[in-house]
Amino acid sequence: MLTASFKKYSLQFKTPVLTSRGSMTHKNGYYIELTDGAKKGIGECSYIEGLSIDRLDDYETTLHTVCQNIANYLHAPHINLTAFPSIAFGIETALLDFNSTKQDVLLESNFTKGLSGISINGLIWMGNKRFMLQQVQEKIAHGYKCIKLKVGALDFATELKIIESIRKEFSKNKIELRIDANGAFNATDVFTKLKALAQFGIHSVEQPVKPKQYELMHEVCAANIMDVALDEELIGVCNTEERTALLEKINPQYIILKPSLLGGIASCNEWIEIAHSKNIAWWATSALESNIGLNAIAQWAFTKHPAMPQGLGTGGLFINNTTTKLHIKEGNLWFNLPNSL
């Protein structure tokens, strides 16, 4: 008989990280375990306070209910748990792990065989000018060809100077620059700021204005100043009709898929299908998961044959992360089985 249990974790950042929602020193979440007594599978229920739609006041109560009635949630958890997308992701990936015959291999592929890597972007965290430039130099020295800069923490003039200094040293033919605005712009300044950014050959801007401003976001995309990627805009849009209507209304160039925030792998697969039908491209991004969740996201992303760098890493931000077979070499994420290390 299959049973389920859960336990809470608190991952501690090596140094506090600054986001558009403030500074973070730790990241909470839960692991969910499935077992039949002979084998087990572990998944991660990863949420971000202030961003995830998961109702945190009911979170542990819901986990108790799910674990006590796990048979009712194994099929299509992304449909049965729309109010708790992180729990859906945890159940889905725990089941993949449980059904696997190889340790840490949820979806077998050339990635998990150690034959192919995944091109990833180097993420530059918000901070002062010196700190951000130092991160850029380190990423480029480690072979990254795509850099993602978060903006919104500093004044915009300073952020432009940082981008300008990068471009003076590295042309767009050498380094692809992505900008993550996290909704930092507004109706009065978004077009001016995008024009200022466009002069530096930016690949795309993620979520330039806050979600649910559909007319404004449509205008931003239609203005064609630079390519736009929807990120937070997708959170909480749970059924096929709403997803289709959203993409038709805004018509972005890209969507960004975060399985732990969007209800898991099956849910993200649907987003890809809808986007593909409308000639909208995509990439996947982790969202401060532990190595348990990150491993699942990376393995899934590889099976979707990604056409551009993904927003993945190895969980190196935390001092107390789980062990991992993931590692980065020359701007690519690799998975190694024990006999190939």
C-alpha cells in the first residue's frame, strides 16, 4: 500500500539575496515522500512567499489531507490542487521518483546519461553596481554565453550604466543579455525605459510591468521595442481556456515556465502546447527550489528539447542544500551518474 508523509525544510542562503520583493535570508518549503515499504520517492513542494498563489495559512493542513488520502491525488494533481501548485509539483515529481529504477533519475534521457548538457543563463542578483559587475565577470569567466540581469533594486540610471559597461566589453554577438524586471516598470515609464534598454542589444525583458495589466502588457508587446517574456503573469492561470485567452490577448514573444509555481510538469506541458500553437517560444526557470526540485525541473526541461538557454542552476545559493548530481561546466548544466563521475 502506498503511503505519503511530509517534512518541512528551511534552506539558508550563503548571503542574503535581494529580490524585487525584498531581501531573503532563507527559503522555506516541504519535502513529500511516497513509499510502499520497499521503495520510496521524494518530491519537493516549493513556494515563494509573496509570489506563489499557494494559501500558506492552509498549507500544512492541506498537506495532511493530501497525505492521508494520497490515492485521490496521484492522478492529475495539477487539476486537483489548483490552489496549491507547489504541492501538485511535489506529488507529481515524488511519483516519478518512486516509479524510477535508477537513483535520482526521474526521466531518462541523454541528459541523465551524462551525454548531453543543458545551456543555461548566468543569473546576476540585485545589489550595488560593484557587486553586480563582479557577478557578471565571474559568470563570463566560467563560460556563460547568456547573462540574466535582475533590475529594479537600484535607480534605473545606475542599472543602465551597469548594462552599458557590460556591452562595452562584450558585444551582443559574444554575450546574450536578458533583463528581468519583475514588474518594476509602470504605465508612465515602461516605454521610455525599454527604449533606453534596447540600445544595448537586449535579448528580452521578463515581466516589464506587474501582472494583470492586460491592455498595457499587450501594448508593450505590440510596440516591438524589444521581445517580452511573461513570467509572473502566468501564475494562477489554471485552466486551458484562461491560458489560451491570456496568450491571445497579450501575444508575447516568450513565456517562462516555473513548474513549482505553475502546478508542475503536466501543467507546464500544456502551457508549451498552447504557446506553440501561437508561435510563442518558451524557456524553463527554477524558482529557489532545493536540489530535489531542481533535479526534476532540469530533467523535464531537457525532454522538451529546449531551443535556448534555460534558467537553471545547481542550488549553490544555499549552505544546507541536499546533495546533487548536477554540475555546471562552461555555461551548461550536466547530470552525472555515480559511475560517470
